[in-house]
Amino acid sequence: MMLEISLKFFEKWHIYRYISLIMKKEREAPLEEFKFHYHLGNSVGSSDKYFMAHDLDEASEMFTYACSKRHLDPHLTRVEKWNRWKRDWENIEPLPPCPTLN
């Protein structure tokens, strides 16, 4: 009886451990903060839009969508990514391609 319980426990523990290892491998990349600096037409001031995304491509898609939703025609001047270790913004060069922009 005790041997049967021990075997069942071992089998369940083994399955649980295997599933947890698989899930660790399938985790998503962490979110990063991106800042898009732009100005509109002949406006004097500039604006920033911030996005949390897994990568630059995803953030660019979000920026494009946000601008198209509000019917904005921005001129993108700078894109930066937050470096949480340095606690500073880092420029991203070259600027990402945004099909409806510039």
C-alpha cells in the first residue's frame, strides 16, 4: 500500500516537474518601454508617445496604429528605449520603418 502511494506521488511529481520545465522555456520575452518622439506638420512643439512592447517592431506597429486611429500625420524624429539598468533612455538608430509615417 505504501509503495503504491509512493509510486503515484513520484509519477505525479515527475509529470509536474516536466510541465513546469516546458512552461519555463515558453515564457514570453519581457516587456520593454519605447518612446516615440515626433511633431505634427508645422507645429512648434514636439510630442512623445510611450509604448510597452516585446520588441521594436511591436512598438512601431502600436505607434502606427495609434496615429492612424487619430488621423495624425506625424514626422518621427527619434525613437528611444528605456534601459532600466542605467535608468536612462537609449537612442535607437536607424529609425524603424513606419509605412504610414514620414
